[in-house]
Amino acid sequence: MPAPAAVLHTLLTAYGPQHWWPARTRFEVMIGAVLTQNTAWTNVEQAMAQLRAAVPLTASDLLALPPDRLEQLIRPSGYFRLKTRRLRSLCQWFVAAGEFSALDRLPTTELRPKLLAVHGVGHETADSILLYAFERPVMVVDAYTRRIFSRLGEVSPRIAYEPLREWLEAQLGEERRVARYNELHALLVRHAVVSCRARPRCESCVLRQNCATAKTA
């Protein structure tokens, strides 16, 4: 069974660097982390384009928008009423906390619980913000991560978020953690889209030689 470091090497060789997170600013990363909940990134891109065309993408400018106008702008991302409430909660917290100038000074052990306390910010959203906006060494776990490593035979398909994140971070080691976590998360998403789908395309999978699922398919 391949360790996460070997998976990272194989996927990086197959797909190349992914250059994630696709955003123009750190604050856009935070917006995108909320908008991408339960939707495809192509939908988020449409919503982000509409937001950029309407207002400067700052927390204060988003809060100045009437909620119904914000709903219209982010409608392509789905669940737009729910996400409007969540975006506003994140923006309110961000402004009250002193924005990046203050938050950058907090250690990750303080910043992560503060993010998780914001309405609508779960573990995956918080860790996406930490890794991609704050460049903190926190591995992002999503459904693709669990799917791929469970099919490889490394973890249970029912493993919870925190144990999986902690296992991955321990396996990947200390060296260049931010860069490694960034690239592995992005590559796992790419591989899940290309090969390791809900109905896997094992014949085209670059991990198939070491995959328990592919051997039984």
C-alpha cells in the first residue's frame, strides 16, 4: 500500500503542479472556501466573476451589499441564501478580528478554533482557509481524500475528518509541509475527477498497481 508521500510523488509526476488555490487575493481564497461548499469549482468561478464585476472584494464591501443583492451575485454557487449568511458571518468575524494584519500574528493553534467558531465554517472550510489563505501547515481533507485513501486500502471509508487529517500530516512529515499539503490536496481533487470517481475508472488510474480496489475490480 502506498504511503501519502508516494501518492503525492506519483500524482505530481502524472499531472504536474496544480497551482492552487485559484484566487487573486488571500481574501478571495476565504470567499471561495465558503462558496465551494457542496458545489463544483466551475460554479464557484461564475459566482466569483459576478462578485468581482459588482464590488471590490473586501470584507467591508461585501458587508455593505444588501443580503438579497449578495444572494443574486453568488447564485451560481448554489445554496445561495445559506451561503450568503455564512459569507456575512465570515466577513463580520474577519473585520472584528482585525483582518490579516491581526490574524497573521496568531498561532495556528489559536486561529483554527476561532475559524471553526464562525457560523458555517466547518473543518474542511477552516483548513482550506488556513492552508491557502494563511499558508499554515494544515492538511485539507475532503470526500476525495477519504475516497482515494480508503480505496488504496490505507484507511477505513468511515474514518472521521480529524483522524484522517492527523494521519496524513504524520505520514507526510515535517519537510516543506505547506507546499506538500497544498499540492497533495489539489492533486487528489484532480485524480478524483479524472480517474477515482464514484464509479472508478481503474483502467486509467496511475495508482492502480498499488490499489486494493483496482485489483478486485
